[in-house]
Amino acid sequence: MSNFDTHFKLNSNLENNPPILKLPSELLDHCWGYLRQQDLLQVSRVSRVFWYTSRSRIFKSLTVTLPSPAMLLLNQNLVHRSMNKVPEILERAATRITSFYSDPGAGELWGMVQDWTVATTPAIRSNMFRFARSQEKNLAPTLVDALFPFLSCSRNLRSLELVRVNLGRQQWIIIECLPILDTLKLISCLFPPSSHLERPLKLKELAIAGDSFGPRSIEEDVVSVLCNPAYLEKLTLIDFLITHTVLAALSSMPPFPHLTYLSIFVTSPSGDHFFRFLAAIPALATLRIFPWSANITPLHPLPALSSLRSYDGYPNLLSYIVPGRPVDCVCLVLMTVTTDDDQSDYPLHTELVSIVRNISHSAVPVRKLAIEYFLPTFDNLTTIAKHLPDLHRLDLGLISGPPPLTPEEIIGPSESSFEFGRNYAGSEPVNTVDTIQVRRIAPKVMPSRNSFQGLLSWLAEGRAPLPPKLVTLRLSHSSTGDEDMQCMEGIKQRELVHCLHSRYPRLYEIEMGGCRWWREGRHWSREVLDFEKT
């Protein structure tokens, strides 16, 4: 029995202690799992029992950010003055980590750290700030070199995320020495030539992401070090500048028998490499094609992909991927990429009927469907209900504007018939006097806040159908950045929810913007969702 267990047992037997202190440590630890980090820190200060039971969660993840100074445009004096403060800021960050790992009494806490994040702030890319950029170039690597050796102190480190870090040979050697590291995330990192190791890492999960600002390149030998076919299970590759090189290397490597998840940005030149790589992933279960990927089509039949269960991406590949395979989860982005700057909005895939038919040709009933940039017309809703009657979950992102494609934020799936009135134009968006008006709109214009109420009213009145076996319905606005849309009073919401439930008895959960309703028996409860990042 550890000192903590002894202390906890003695503490829990004291009659004067509050009842909560007598709860088992496992139960308290479970409770702390529901708290946000800032709330968890407050709880840890309440008592020694709370501190001992919460500290493993507090120290599980460690983040070190090396900030750059604030820059003010067109004022070089302020730039120089701000740069003079950089050493103080960086030294403070390094001092805190050094103190933590130099304290012998904190040795037990070192073993609790399982996730490390080392990040530097974005470099300045304007030609006006060559001085500032050169200063940052000298300062940031020095601090990274000073912090990296402390990684080896965390003997239970499993996940490492590096953001805008220059990976020299010293960094590679330290990474190789981490005994149980199985997850590595590299965001906008630099890979100096010939600085890597020769021996492949034993990573189970690898993520490489980055923006389109360069220069940034990678050697194929680095890819063979990072991607070990004998161990890799999950791969995310969303870096605009190095995707082609990485895919070229992957397509020439041995098969990856354990790789089950692939999220990838595909460029036009790398299309052939992508399809050859697919042939080397026999166990692939989830395929995600990142938005803004090229409109690629295979020139030859695709591999069997007999384990594929989930497809997420543009509809153009769907007809080649889903039919005949056991895909039961489909996520679609109906927006298409255009280079026409004069276009007021983004074009959408309008042939939803053929898309949904292709989905229905899956070898198994499709249970989950999510559609971003969905135009809620009578025809579109009818098509989903008719061809996908076994849906259990339906997520619809109503049209709102172009998505904020920021790769760095990515590193996360029977027969029935309906009778409808013939007085409603199928090709027009759902539009009634007291319900809804949804139309294609300019990117910066948001739909009316009555959109959710209108669509739900339309569905509750039976003017448009839902799949009969639906359990969860989620409505949102596509990529608005404003999820807190409580667009109608709770009383009206409750009336609509009960009407929907009477039509679809299996319906268990409804989410609309910032509100979520769920059912226990015949009773429905309402929750206002908290979208604050934890």
C-alpha cells in the first residue's frame, strides 16, 4: 500500500471529516474527470485529499509555449523594443520547467506526465520584419534545445506534440530515447536535411500538419523513420507543402497491416501515390479526405478495403469508395473548392439524390450520416429518408459560409414509405410563412436565427420526412464559429420536440445550435451546451 493510500484510508476514517472525504479515491478521480482544467486546479486547493486524488489529472498534460513579442505595424522602434523583451519572456518559461524537473520532491509528479506539448508562436512572415524574424530564429531554437532534455524525465510520456519546432539531430535523439512514446504530432515543424535518425520509431499514431507558408520540406528518409509499417495504426497528413513527398515515400514502403485510420490532404500531383498507398492499407477502417483536397479519381479499380467502416470527405470519391464496402458512417462536405475570386459564395454539390443513392449501396445499412453545407429542401430531406431508412444519427450543418481551413487546429463517424402533400415544390428550400427561409448566402452572412425553429416545425408538422429509425438529430450552422444559437424559447422547443417524438418514437436526442434535448423514458430534458474550450 502506497503512502497516499495509507493517508487516504486514515483520513477517510476520521469521524469529523465531511462525508465526501470518505468516498473511495477511484470515485473522486472519476468525478474530477468531468471538470475543466481551471476548475480542477481550484478543486485541488480545497484539501489534501482533493489534491492527492486530482493531481494525476492535473499533471497528465504539460504544455510549454515559447511566445514571440507583440508586433506593431509600421513602427520599427517598437519592434526593436519588443524584441528586447523576448529573452525575459522565454527565460521565464524555461525557468518554470527547469524548477519543476529539478525539484527532487516532484519526482513522483514527473511520472504522471503522459502528454507534452512544446510550441513556439508563429514566425513573422512580412518582409518589413526581417530583423524581428532573424532575432526569433536565434532565440527560439536555443530555448527548445534547453527544454527538450527534460522530456526524458517523464518516463511515462506517451504523446508528444511539437508546434513550429526546428527538429535538429539533438531533438531526434531525445525523441528516440522516450521508452513508451506512441503518439507524435508535428505541426508546421521544420525538418533540416540529414538531421534525422536511421532507426524507425515505434509510433502507433502520427500526425503531420501545417499551413501553406514556407519554405518547408521533408526528406523521404525522414518519412521512413516516422512511419514504421510494423506499428503505425493512425496517420494524419495535412501539410500543404510536404504531402507529395510523404505520399511518394509511403507508396513505395511495405504494407501497413495495422493502419486503421487515415486523414489526408491530397494534391493533384500526389493522386497516384495516394491510390497506391491505399492498396498498402488492408485494415483501413476510417478514411477522411481533408477539405480543399484535389478532385481526384482513380484510374484503376481500388483495393478491396474490406474493413472500411467510415468515409469523410467530398462526394466525388464516394462513388468509388462506399458502394460494395461495409461503410456504416458517412460524413460529407457539399461545398466545392473554387478559384474564382469574383464568386459571391461557394458552389455546392446539388446532386444529392445520386450521392445518397451511392451511400445506400453500401454493403451494410448506413447508421450515421453527417452533411456540412446542407440546403434543407423538400427533395433533399425526402431523399435521405427514402434511401437511408436505417439511419440512427443525422447531423446537418445548414449553409452559412466557407469553412475556416486551418490545418493546425485539426490535430479531432428496412423499407418505409411516406406520404407528402403535392403542393410543395421539391427543388425549393423549405420555406413557409411561420417557419423557415434558408437560401444560398454570401460567405459572411449568417442564416436567420429562426432557421432551427423553422426546420423543426416543418419536420414536426410532417411536411418533410426523417428516417423512421432515427435516434439522434443534430442541427447546426456550418462553420459560423457561433454555436451558441438558442434561437427559440424553451417552451416552443419543448412543443416541437414532443411533436417530433410522436412522429418518430425512436428519437432519443435532438441538438439544435446551443441546445440539446434528450429523453429518459417519456420525459425530455433540456441542456444549454457549453462550447468553451477546456
